[in-house]
Amino acid sequence: MKYYETLADNKIKCLLCRHHCVLKEGQVGICGINMNQNGELKNLVYGHPSSINVDPVEKKPLFHFLPNTPILSFGTVGCNFKCPFCQNWQIAHTNKVNESIYVSPEEMVKLAIEYNCNSIAYTYNEPSVFYPYARDVGVLAKEKGLKNVFVTNGFESVYEIEDMKSWVDACNVDLKSFKPEYYKKVLKGNLEDVLDTIKRLNDAGIWQEITTLIVPGDNDSDEELTKIAEFIASVDKDIPWHISRFHPDYKVTDKEPTPMKTMIKAYEIGKKAGLNYVYLGNVALPVVTYCPKCNEELIVRSIYKVEKNILQIDDNGLAHCPNCGEIIKGIWK
């Protein structure tokens, strides 16, 4: 894809996310890391990761994607949202690039293979803002038989989503609220755009799972949780919904962690809305995938470790419940 559009007076319009920042010469966008340099878009973090780790894929979180496998995870600095409770704020809310560290796309893929990873995750900060770097890594990874995962706030441009079809296998999308004014005033984003992204990813056939961080007093009402769950169900009842427990961080240190009764309430709301797969995150409880047809216990996870997995995978890569034969949606091989 082309990452920018040329405008008059040496200005450009960035096409990486839905802010579509119009940049004068030398100006950077809201993300702090994409600049108009000589009438072209310069991605200032290209080749400069801020963090690289080998994680269990369950930590993304992805529960219906290559369970119990390692995934090479990396991010840069910068973000196009301003979430006050950001848990990776040290890298997401800075534009200071460590140029002394350079990892080429070829080297990143080599690292993934060296550490026996089945896939690469573009995560920790918002990957849409370092898309030129992510894409070059991902295309090479695809050629080597690896899969690619976006962990995202869902604010990609439509141009980016269209391009993602060719190399991204799965996404975890944050759906942080169902209040337009909350997205606009607190997060500095746009709810309708995020909802549109979720629909487009579904239409594109990219596997997705959705995470909602439950922040006490912000998005924990029955009404809002019901709207979120019903929206996800309206797109596809097989989309897993991860309900994540808030803990105080960054600028939000005056709130207590999400009460377990709220977490359980959200779980029940998700099931009532018709979602087949609802999961609690950041809790010290086993997390189970049940067959939506016969309720057989299929996968049991403890923290990020798979303790049990009795799914039957056929030659086409489809997963079946061994008890009733129901197909369990996801990417399993």
C-alpha cells in the first residue's frame, strides 16, 4: 500500500490510521513517530524496536489461535490513542526513539525462527503506527511459514485493513467502551471507526478476538457491557470476547482493581448476548473453552499455560469437539 497522499504546498496526508493527519514539512502526526520528510512519510521507528520478547500466544490474548505455542512479540514507541490507564505507557506514550538499536525485518524473522516461534505479534504499542516496519517483517515471516498477529486498538485506516488481508492472520482488537464521547474525550479516538474496523476484519476473513478492559466507573455498567457484547454477537457469535481486569496504572491510580463480581457479571452478560466464547483475563482462575453445543470442557488454561486440550484437528485444520463433533472456530494449525 501507499502510506501517504501528496497534497499541495509539500503537505502530505498520512494513511496509516484514521486520524489521517495532514503534515507540513518536518511535522509529525498525533502518534509522534510518522513525519513529513521532504514531502514523503518517514516512519521514525522503522527498525528500532523498543521491546522484543518470546511470549505464550495466550498472553496476547489469543485463545483460538495456535494454542500453547510461543510467539515472538515486539513493539516500538508511539501511539495514536491517549488512554490514561495505558499499561505500556512507558513506550506507547513517548516518541523518543533509541536509534542505537536496529533490527532489520530479516533479523526479526530470523529471531522468531531461532526461538522456535510459530508466529510474530506486533504489539506492546499500537502496530498501525509502525505499519511500514511491521509489514516488511510480516511479509518475510509469511514466506518462511510463520503467521502474523496484530494486537491493536482498532484504529487502522481502511487502506491498511485492505492491505492486511495479504499478510495478517489474526488480530486482537481492543473495544474499550461503547460511549462515543468517552472514545473522543478520554481516549482521543472514535468509537464508530473502531466498530467499523471490527466489521471489516471479519469480512476480510482475518481471525479476531476482542478485549475489553473493565475500568471501574468508566465502562462497567450493565447497559454498556450489554451493548458491547451484543455488538460483538451481531458481527459473529464465534468471536471470543476477553474481559480483562483493570489494575491501577499510569494516570489512573485512584481506582481499585475491577471487583471479581463485576468480572463475573460481564461474563454472564456476554453469554446472555449469545457469544459462544467469553473469557476472563488478569484473574487467578482457570480459563476454559467450552463446546458451545454440548458444553464439553475442551481447553483449560492456568494463567498463560494450557493444562488441557482435547480438541480434535482434522486434515483441513478444523477443530472439532470430540464429544459432539461441533466445529470450534479459530486457527489451530
